[in-house]
Amino acid sequence: MYRKVIYEAADAIEDLYFIPASSPLDGFNMLIGAGAETPEAAGGKLDTLAAAVRAFWSDSIKLQISFGLSAAGGTAPFRALEREACSALSDRLFQRSGIYRFASMAAPPLSVQAKTSLQSAIEVGDADTVLSALKAELLRFFEGNAASPIPAAEGLIQFLYAQLAKSYPSASLPLSNRIPKLVEKLLWSRTKEQFLQLLLTEMNEWLGTVLPEQAEYGIVALAKSFIHARFAEALNIGDVAAAVYVSPSHLSRLFRARTNATFLEYLTNVRVEEAKKRLADPKAKIYDIAAQVGYSDWKHFSRIFKEATGYHPSDYRDRIVGMQAAETDI
């Protein structure tokens, strides 16, 4: 429906045409050519298009539309113009929706601390520290409010690839031509969080290639920590996978391999163990305990608890309280 509205709005504007985009993230990413004498005229056409689309949705949804505009010049290679437009679009990571024009800029250098930390961690096979150092450096780029994080991220990716290839020459690293494809995806990011997620998920795959044992152990350990910290929330495997920068399917496989349990079995066990602690309080209400360990429906919680322990929560508490009273009498 969204694309249809865009197409219909574009029909009323001269010299707008749609082009297949490289590595779009979803159907809302669109590449549009605007024929115009000046960048200002091209921007005016995009303003008209954005206004028409917003007007269509105004009664039902507040629609955010952003455009990235390449530099003027029809002699540049087409894909170079696409990259310029998407690089300009990445300005929305720092600002509100709007029309952003491409401005060339050099990539900021990697910090000495990041280089040293990454090199050392790669040399000793510390996958967790590699990922932490990558994230810290990316956040530094964002905090600097660079006009575009793309040049900085691309330099960081290339540095990491070179260091991994140097330290693990026999490892089956992904082909280096995956770097441009990754950058193309990053160019379409809508938020800083999505940008980080895309990049760090790919880096996790690289580390899993050269340091499989360490990477897998670290991912599962981080996932467990996240679950223990957030078990009271409505967690699903997608939430946890996003937090540790892997795909849900990859995390599911790692969980079963490393814990002999599925993600849901592990989460349920954490919740049940936490519920047991709370049931030791004779004044605590079952429905309150259910909510405290992540279940909005106390009846569902009771069924889960009985399946896991063989006891209804109230029966379990009666036995625990009775044992405590017996110990006190002794």
C-alpha cells in the first residue's frame, strides 16, 4: 500500500522515475531519480512528493519521510550517485526526517585506543573484547555527530578485516567483497540502533568464522546475562538476539548446543527459579509473583510452574513455609 501511494503521487510530478536499489533493507526503501536543472529544483520535486504522501496518510498515521539527494552531475557513474544519495540519507540518524544533500567528507581516523584494543584482542582470540571495542568506537562516531557515520564505519570494517586476515590467515573469512554489500545495507539504516545491529551482527559472523569456540561461548554468556537481567519483561528470542548481535536462528542453535536447552526452556527455568524464591514469602500473592517473573496471566504462570516442578505454586509455598517453620522449631 505504501509503495502504491508513492507511485501514484509520483505520477503527478514530471521527471520522477523509480530505480532498483542496491541492498535495500525492506520495501519502504526506494531509489528515485529526479530530473532537474539544479539541486534546488530536484529538492523541490521531492518536497512535493513528500507532501502528497503525507497528505494521503494524515488522517490515520503520522508518516516520517526522508530523502537523500546526490550531488548534481549526470556524468558520474549511476551507482556512485546512489551511494551519494544514501550517504546523505544517513544524516537522518542524527536529525529529524527531511531532505538531506550529499556533502563529501573524509572518514575520521580510528582512535589509537580502539586500534590497540582491537589488535590485542584479535591476537589473543578474545571475541568478546573485539565486539565491545567495535561497539565503543561506533558509539564514539555517533557521539561526535559526524555528518555521516558511513565513512567512519567503513574504515573500521576494513581495519578489522585486515587484522583478522593477518592473525588468522588459514581461516575461511567471508570474501572481502561482502564489505561493500554490508556498507550498502548500513546506508539504509533508519536509526542508530538499527545501524549498530546490522554492523555488529555481521562482525559477530566474522568472529564466529575465525574464533568459533570463543565467539559462541561469549554470545551464549551474554544472552544468559540479558535473560537474567530482563526475565520479568515480555522477552522473546528476537529481543535477546538483537541484544547480543546475532540472528534469532543462530542464537537458537547456539542455545541448544551450549546449554542442552531451547531458549524458551532456559527462560522458563530462570523464571521458575525466581518464582521459588518469592514463594518463600507467605504474604506474597500468586498473581503478584507471576507478574514479577514475566507472566501477565497468573493462571498461565501456575500451569508453567506445575509443569516444571510438579507442584501448584500455592502447594509449593505451603511445603516451603512448613519446612521453614519446622526448622525454626528445631
